[in-house]
Amino acid sequence: MKISSFLLLLIFLFACEPKSEQLTGYEETERTDGVHKQYDESNRLSSEVTFQNGVKNGVCKIYYSSGELSDEIMYVDDEKHGFAKKFYKNGKLYSLTPYHKGEKDGVQLKYYPNGKLWAETPYRQGQAGIGLQEYKRDGSLRILYPNIEVQKFIKDDFIVLMLSLSNYSKNVIFYLTDLMDDQYIPFRVEAHYSKSGSVRIEIPYTHGLVLDTTLNIVAKYQTQDYNIYVSQRKYQVILNH
């Protein structure tokens, strides 16, 4: 059930991008050096992949079925490395994403179809971090984002925390962790996927003993402008009876 929820969330998070950067449908039986072209069922050019030493090296391009350039991606030793560009059908730049050894690393820039800056999202080794900057079409900065809300319930031998966002978003991933450099979600940390907008966390304790602990609650969700927002909140859990 958890895996299924995760897959649905991934589809939701990225469904609104113009086109995937993945080079799908490429026949890899021969990987001779040079530029390999792939065509769709209507014999229209769909991609150009540059190979060197048997792996993707250099610029690779993906095209819309109507012929316009969709993606231009740099590869080094079969991994995305450098900048990946994504375009609208009108030729304007949609996004500029820095990669390092196959992972997003740096500040991703996204643009409106008219060329104005839309968003700046920080990444490190594939993980989004705190610091999203979103801009309205008039160039002004969006400043209102939801807060992490916590409800506490005391049971016989554990404490229940119900986590949610103040905007009632149902597509949220929560983490209980400190952040790398107080900004980025660590690797291999347990993720808690929201169901109907909230997550239940149970903290065991022994009745009669004092409990005093501080949790760092992290939330990641997609904004109304389809960007990834990460926030954190310190929450102190105290029981003295």
C-alpha cells in the first residue's frame, strides 16, 4: 500500500511538465560511437543520442511528435552530467536543471512561456531542499506557504502525533529527521506518505517516566505552481507523569 501511494504521488508531482527527459524506446543492441537517431511509428525523428566508448556521452536530444525540440541533455559516461534543458513547443526554455553524476545538483530554474522566471528550486544529489523561490507572472515573489501542523494524543503506552499541512494538501511526504546543512533531506531516511492529507506517528513511552524529546518534522509537497516545496518544524514532546 505504501509503494502504491508513492507511485501515485510521483505521477502527480511530475504530470504537468512538458515532456519526460527519459530516452525511451531506444534500441540499444548496437552502441557504436556517434549520433544515433530514433524514429517513431510515423517515421518522425524522436531522439538523437550521442554515444562514445559504448555509452551515452555528449548532447542528447528529444523531440516532440510535431518536430520541435523538447529536451537537450548532457551525458557523461552514461549519466546526466551538466545542464539539462527542457523546452516549450514554442521554443522557449521551460527549465534549466543542473546534474552531477546522474542526480539533480544545484538550483533548477523554470520559466513561463513568455520567458519570465517562474521558480528556483535547490537540489543536492537528487534531493530537493528548503529555499524554493516562486514568482508570479508579474515578477513578484510568492511568500505564502502552508505550515506544518501537529495534533498530539496520549495513549496508554505511546503518543500519537497527527501531521498535516495548514492548506489541507493531500499529497505530502513527511520525514522525522534533521536536514543536511539544515536544508536538504538526507538519503535513505524513512518517508511517511500522507493518507487524506495527514500522517500518524506513534512514539512509545513508559508510563510514569519523564519524556522530553524534540523532533524535527520535515514536509515535502507540490505547490499550486507544480514546484517542490520543503519545510521543517521543531516540535517538542514533553510528558512528566
